[in-house]
Amino acid sequence: MKRALKEAFRSICEDVAPGFDYVIIARPSLAEYIEKNRLETVSAMMRDLFRRANLIQEAD
């Protein structure tokens, strides 16, 4: 699970607002979700989470 979260963050890190330290705390159910779904799905969910927190700058 730790590796999957690192990979998901690496896929979005160029778009994430600089100057912050980020801590990702996963719920235990995430391990099962990662086993059933692809890493791209986890990356998309993480991107959406950061977007909702206004920490991602999307190109228009």
C-alpha cells in the first residue's frame, strides 16, 4: 500500500502546489481497494482529493 501511494503521488507531484509538506494517511480499506483496482485509479482519486483542497493547478 505504501508503494502504491508513493507512485500515485509521484504521478501528480508536478501539478501539486509547491512549498508544502504532504502527509497521506490511508484508511485500512485502501489496501483492499488497491488490490482490486489499477494504480491509475488511485492516482486519479488522489488528484481529485488535491484538486478539491485547491492544492493542484490544472492547465486551462
